[in-house]
Amino acid sequence: MKHKHAELIKLWADGAEIEVQRPSNGSWWDAKPPCWDTDYEYRIKPDPKPDVIIEMHITRFNSIKLYVDPNLRLTFDSETGDLKSAEVI
């Protein structure tokens, strides 16, 4: 009988990075090394999404002017939505 995770095991043996998820928990984490428990779910680790960068022009009192050169660049993590950096440009 074929193992439940046979295809992923083969991909892992060829160098793929694997993530694991418990049935009771919705989050994925790196499986280093995977234990290949049939009660857990496994997947190939997805490529990270690129950061989201927003540029805008801010003036005093937080008013936003459209159609002028930006003076502020905000970088957000596209996975979490968290602000990673703010840069005056």
C-alpha cells in the first residue's frame, strides 16, 4: 500500500522544503526533518509573497496630496499585513 505522503516524500528527498500542519492547528511550520505522520498534513513550502510598497505624499496635519511626487514609502509584509518599514524619500 502506498504511503499517504509518498509524493511529498519523493519531492523532499529531491530537495523540496516541506511544511507541516497539525489537524487541530491552522498554522503551517517548517518540518525539519518531516516525521511523515499520517495524522498531519504536509505541503511543499510556498514561495514567499513579495512585500507591498506604497508611496504617497504627506503634508503637515496628515493631509494627503494627490498627483505630486511621493515623500513617504511604506513597506508591508504581504503575508501578515504588518508594517515592516517607513522611509522618508
